[in-house]
Amino acid sequence: MHTNVNNFDAVIDLSFYWEGDCFKLMGIEQFSRKDVYRMSNHVVLNIEFEYQGQQQVISPVFIQDESDTILVDCGYPEFLPKIEQLAARHHISIASITKIIVTHHDMDHMGSLAALKRAYPEVTVIAHELDAPYIAGKRKSLRLAQVESTWGELSTEDKQGAEQLKRLLQSVEPAPVDQTVRDQERLDFCGGMEIIHTPGHMPGHISLYLPASKTLIAGDAVVIQEGKLAIANPEFTLDLDEAVRSVRRLLAYDIDQLICYHGGLYKGHVKQALQALLQTYES
């Protein structure tokens, strides 16, 4: 059972720019209660914005109980004020965060992690053991390595866009990981949650299952496109076959609510939607 606080329609007119050696984000924001979904013990923040003429949505999630406030993923660099404003609409203070779970090290998921850790050093950062070295900056970003590996195949025009993407990826500040997790590990926080290792998009990608509310926080294991579930950017997925196998693994869970980082709360029959997605790759 969940309460839909109306459909969200706020837009951030977002632009990227450089200030010295620092990558910056600048937005004109209009937030309202329409940007927040409250479901059981968790809150979905839907941040809709425009980038290069395309609309995008990222949906960080807060999970709470009397002891903990957990943030799952934290947006692009410089997104902390945006998350803070939306959280405040639902009476959540960023200062109350006790833990941050990072589903993987793409820049739209960990971009504001270092800023959060710097502001609140007591916060515990949690990630899968395979992804932790990349989040901490001990290994080169796999996304950056992917861009670099295709450089020789690009046209001069395409190289201009790839160069901008390289600079964006290089601008992401690493942050230490305090606790690593593994597949099927159960955490006692906020009524309990299970770590589901969902590799493919990246080797250390994780999703979270909250059994009390039968909620799956998918990360980028699946996304919502035109009302349907899809693999996130299959052309950039590091192992597409593994990503499809991860979707199949999700069918083992009793899911009433599915939250995608790109698309927010899925409105429909989750198991049927997952099966339909699998059919597009396995038929």
C-alpha cells in the first residue's frame, strides 16, 4: 500500500559548465510536493531535468526508521542542494542521514557522495565489494575506461562529445567506502533489506529488496521508458547478457513496488513487466 502524492511535474532546467578545473551544475528549480512519493518507510525523490534537449529523471530513495535515515544513491556532482530541498519537502533533514548505499559508481549515482561525506563524515558509505574500489578512486572508473577504449573508432565529430563525457567522468570526486556487501547479504537497518547483486550494467551493481513492504529498489538493473521496463542504456551496458540474467533473478522476489533510478515508481504489474522485458532479449 502506498500513497501517491500526485504526479510529479517539476522540471530542473539543468546546464553543465566548468569553473576552473571544477565541473559544475546549474539549475533553475521548481519543486513541490508533486516531486515526492511516500511509501511505507521510504520516500522516493523524483528529480526531473533537461540535459542536451532530453528529459531525464533520477530517483534517489530515503529509507527511514527510528534509528536510521538511509539514502540510496545521490545524483550527479552538485546535486546535494537539490536532494536537500526535495527531502525537506517531506520533513527529512540531510543532516539526519546515517548511511548511504551506492548501487554502482556511475556519476549520476555517486556524483554527490564526496560532498555528502565531507559535510557529514560520520555517515557510513555502503557498496558492493566489487564496486568499492571504483567508488573510492583506487581503480579507474569502468565507464571512463569504456569511453577511452572506443576513442579510436570515433569520428572527429563524435570525439568532441566523447571528450566532454571524459571530462565529466574525470570530474567525479571519489569517496571512501566504509562497508562492503555481497549478494543475498541481509542488513538489519530500517526493518531489514536484502542485497541483490545485479551485475551487467556494471560488475558491482546492486539492487535492494525490502521484504516488509515487498519493495525493490532497482538502481539501474531496470529503468522505465515510455511506461515499460527496459535495460538501462544497453549500448553502454558492460555485459548485456549478464544484465539480462540479473533481470531474470529479480523474478524470484515477491515485488509489489518497483523503484527505478531512471523513471521512479513503476505503475503496473511488476512480474509481468519483468517477464515482458526478458522476452525481448530471450525470444
